[in-house]
Amino acid sequence: MTIDALAMLFPNVAVTRGVAVRVAVSFLSEQSDPSTNRWFWSYHVRIENGSDVAVQLLSRSWLIVDGRGTAHEVLGEGVVGEMPLIAPAASFDYVSGCPLDTPSGAMSGSYRMVDENGSAFDVQIPRFDLLSA
């Protein structure tokens, strides 16, 4: 896949120590119900290891801000029940979701990683908007 194609599919990207985090977000109108103040988005994350050593994702830290500016922090081990080990030049993809009680918001955060040499570091997750319209 070309860089331009990746940028179109995953418009939100951040790179830390050679590890790229790309995010694409979709509003799911069929799972949303504005009459009950429920809006739902799915987001597809691709983590690409552009470094020359394997890295493992240990934990995640998300900051979710709703349309009123209220912030919610979500911390946890791994992603979608996994703590993936990503070899050099390899990637790991997953899809998750975010409900809000406002029609817009934003997400950002970081992943705690450790490389094969035992060095721990944080990888930035790019900020992305949650828009229903």
C-alpha cells in the first residue's frame, strides 16, 4: 500500500521511536440513538513497527472528551484482550468502539510499549475527532 493510500485510509497518524499509530474513525448511525442521547463510533487502529527491534504493547491510556468538554480517562492492559508483539516491519490492527452521550467528541492517548531489549516507552496515539455529522 502506498503512503498516499495509507493517509487516505488512516488520516490520523503519530510516530514515536519508529512506531506509527494510524487511526480511522467511523460514525455508526445504526448503533446510535440521538433521542436517548447515544452516539457511537468505531475506530480502526493500525500500529506499524518501523523500528529495527520487536516491540510489545503492554497497556493503553485513552483520553476521551465529549462535546461538553468533559474528559474521561480509560486505562487498561493491552488492547482488545491482547498484548501484541510486533516484529520489525510488521503491523497489528484492531477495531474498537466509543459511545458518547453527545453528538461529538475527541479521543487521544498513548500505548505503553517495551522493546526486545527491555526498554519501556510511551507511543503517542494521534488525536482524532468523533463527529456524527
